[in-house]
Amino acid sequence: MKRKKNYFAGPAVMPLEVLQQLEDELIDFEGHGLSILEASHRDEPFEGMYFECLDLVRSILQIPDNYEVFFLGGGATLQFSMIPLNFLAPNSTADYPNTGTWSNKAAKDAAKIGSVNTYYDGKATHFSALPVPSEVKPSPGSSYLYLCSNETTGGIQWQEFPQTGDVPLIADISSDLLSRPLPISQFSLLIGGVQKNVGPAGATLIILKKELLERQNKGLPSYLDYSIHAKENGLYNTPPSFSIWAVKLALQWIKKNGGVEGMAQRANHKASLLYDVIDQSGGFYRNHIEKPYRSNMNVVFRLPSEELENKFLQEAQKADMLGLKGHRSVGGMRASIYNALPTEDVEALALLMRDFQEKNG
Ligand code: PMP
């Protein structure tokens, strides 16, 4: 089978090696004589693999011992309501930025639960920049300050993060999870869907500082209560077991390929291949994000007209390139170049872009 080049924003490309392992062991999971699809989450074959997976996350991301690590279902979207339900105290405020689609969605859900202060609004600058971390200050009495580390739709990424003192810092890291080292101890809670940089849809990684639970609102229904999941290491109810197994294999692949430092180096190199084409195109390709904030996960660009954009997409399709159409809310092009996308596939896209400009510029 000829594999297509997959630039989709998520679910997204996975390492071929991991897919092959999944295939090889689908029927006989790690030699246990049953498939992962059939395995009880209360029995040793699954539990052994699960705790190994959590240990791998801890070691690859260097997560300190005072953090809980587990997986939940419900996508990152469920976290948009769980975060304020658990941690937005009555008569208090939570600080959210509007840096694009995903922080905005989270803020909208939080505003249904309590009071939200917008500490930065990118609308005025067409979402071309992010707040300067050293200038970000939580509002007085704030329950927490939130951010989205990489806006998947807008293609904009935080490089450094605010110091928020006693106010917990909470981040959605769905689209750059395990693609770079992170200063974990600066955060009280990190959440991220795995279906972009790590594995198939289903599991959401939760990294939660134990102290944060002291500030939790009480009386929540069980599934929405982080402390219940923390107490059971994410095994309070049936976890998305297949997704977690694939994540475990992908973590081994990440470790073998240089860990998060290795992933970050590759990501920077791949991103620069595309940004170089854009910057050297004399304005034929445009990326409106200020350079320090450009994402090395989702590279967005526009062509001189929608007509040319459609023609470009047709050419890409002929070259077996998938998923280059920008998010439906913003249009244009977007190349998602996550951990598992081979450098050659980014080189091929850069070549197509140069060729296309030569013929149509
Ligand atoms: N946050 C970010 C940054 C995302 O990119 C996405 C999905 N594209 C989500 C949250 C929502 O994730 P899910 O679809 O898993 O709920």
C-alpha cells in the first residue's frame, strides 16, 4: 500500500512503525492471548500496560512526583467544562485569553459556569500575536489563568509562559503535546487530546498538580470530578483502552527518537522548511503571524486568491497530499506537521509550493 501524505490537523498521521505494531499485536496483545479490544481494564494485562504508559509519560515529560497523571475520555472539549466546574470558585473570576478558536471555545464554556475575565484579545490584531508572558497578570482574586499553548486553527504558539504566582496556570496543550519540553512545574493543570501528536482519538492526557485539588469545588457528579479520577489513576471507569495502548507504543517511538527534545528539533526543522518557502515567495504565500509566535505544528498560509487556493488544493490532491485545507472558520491553507509526519513529506510540500508559484506566480 502506498501511504498518502497526511497534513490533517487531527486525528493525524501516526508512525508507520506504531501502526505495524498495532497490527501485529491486535489479536494477541503483548502475548497475553487476547486482543486489547477484549481486555478488561480491571485485569493485569491492561493494567500492567496502562501503568507502564503513565510511567513513560512521566519520564518523557519529566513530570515531578507532586503531579497526578492519567487519561480521560470525552476529548479536550470535555475539559473546557471540567476545568471551570472544578476550579472556578463561586464569586471569583477565571482569566482567559482570546488567542483564537480554541481558547475562545474554552472561555465560552467557562462563562456558562462562572465569571470570566478576558486578559488578552487577539481580535484587534487578527490573531497575529500573543500576549507577552512577562506582562500577563492574573486579575485580583482570580481562580486560575488559562491559555492554549498552540492554537491549532490559527497556527500560533506560545514559546514561553506567564509566571502567575499563587494563581494556578492551566493550559490546553492538545496540539503540541509531547512535541517539545515544557516547564511542567509552572503549571497546575495541563490537558491534551492525544489525536494529533501521539495516537488515535479517544484519550485525553491530564497532568494535575496535587495541590490544585485543595481548591476544588465540591459536590460534582463523579465523572466531572478530577479528584475521583486522580484517586483511581484514571481507572475510575472504563478508559479508552485501545487509544491508550497506541499512545504507549507511540511514547516508546518518541523515546527512541530523542524524546521531546528530539521531537522539538525535528518540528523546528520541518516548520522552517515551510516558513522559508513562504518568506521567500515575495508575498505569493502569506502567513500573517508575527515570527516569534509562528506555530511549528500548524503552518497556515494564504495564496493571492481563493481561485489559486482551490487550484493549489487540487494539485496537492493529485500529489497524494491530504488535509491541507484550512479550518472551515478561517479558510486558506494549513499544513499540520506533527511528530509522526516524516521530514520527507514536509520537503515534498515545500517543493510543491515552490513549483506551484513558478507556474502560477
Ligand atoms: N483544543 C485544541 C487546541 C484543539 O486543537 C482541539 C481539537 N482540534 C480541541 C481542543 C478539541 O479536542 P477534541 O475534539 O478532542 O474535543
